[in-house]
Amino acid sequence: GQQVMQIPQYQHVQEGEDFTTYCNSSTTLSNIQWYKQRPGGHPVFLIQLVKSGEVKKQKRLTFQFGEAKKNSSLHITATQTTDVGTYFCAGPNAGGTSYGKLTFGQGTILTVHP
Amino acid sequence: DSGVTQTPKHLITATGQRVTLRCSPRSGDLSVYWYQQSLDQGLQFLIQYYNGEERAKGNILERFSAQQFPDLHSELNLSSLELGDSALYFCASSVDWYTEAFFGQGTRLTVV
């Protein structure tokens, strides 16, 4: 079945440094979604990318969807302590017996040292 | 506030018992997902319903079952509970399978 892999599992940065997490799917995705889960909280939707090669920005966050629609990345410029949390990518399964399943990557836990 | 309501927020129960977790999706959302999140772990997909019908199933244990009712709320039933079932259980809803999901606050289940 569809697998979504995310690296790195952990990332520790000093405040002001950049951060990138990468997501790879075993199958072509109809879209890729990114979520953030603060410590003790629930996942919160950040953004959805649909088109091949799409790039979207949200302030200091830049999201990319690969040309083959099988990989994606999230880059944060000049991290702040408010960026702390776990970042997940997720892709809906568009076919087969798991049609409709929204598969999440394992997540990247980001800690930011002030 | 995501608009997804989960009850109860916390649940402590003994091994061997049965519990029911409840989820009310956002107004207008037809799709409901259930996920299990153990300590410092990712989101393990359990099951998805769409407009009352089961659409996708993950590695859900046979001791677990779920359903979505005509009013679109959903329940996750966990029986013969084991210590390893202790986890956060999230419900999420979306308009359809390919749209963004909105998560509830979760139910923290502790099996003692």
C-alpha cells in the first residue's frame, strides 16, 4: 500500500536558523497536505499543494510539491520559538483498496533553542 | 476551534474493558477519519467513513470497530482493552477524501 516517509525524524535548531523537512511517497499523490501539531495539541492543517512543481509561501514557510508529485518539502526561514512542534505531511490515496485513506508521514519534531 | 468535537477528552479504564469514543464532524463534512497516536509517535490511520459508509481501513485491530451514523457523527469502539491501547485517539473530518482534514482535540485513553 501507499507509504509516506518523512525525514528527518528530529531537528534541533538555534533560533534564527533555517529548517527543512522532506516528504516522499511510494505512489503518485493527487495532492500533498502539511499539518503542524504543537506539543500537547492536535494536528492543524497548514496548506495543500495540488499541481506538479507547485510552490506556495506562508510568511516564513515555503512549501514545494515535486514534479512527479511523489515528494514535497517544507522550509522554514529564520526559525522562531513559536515554530516548535511536529510537522506532518499527508497524502490521500487515490486508488486501490485504500481509496480515500489519508496517510501521514511519521512527522518531523522541531525544537528551537532560544 | 476546528469545529470537530470529540468526547470524552480523557478516559481512564482497566484492562479488559470496553469504551466508546465519540466524534462530531464539522458541519457539512461527510468524511470522518480515526487516528491513533501513541507517545511521540506518528498518526496511525485506523478507519475512514464517508457519508455513513466505510471507505478505507488501516491496521485497525479486530477488537476495534467504528461506525458513522445518519447524522454523520461517528463512534470508535475499543474492546478487550490492553495496556498497549493507551494512546491519543484523534477524529478528523473533511468535505471529501482529497480535501484538508480538520482534527478534533483528541481523546486521551489510559488503560491501567
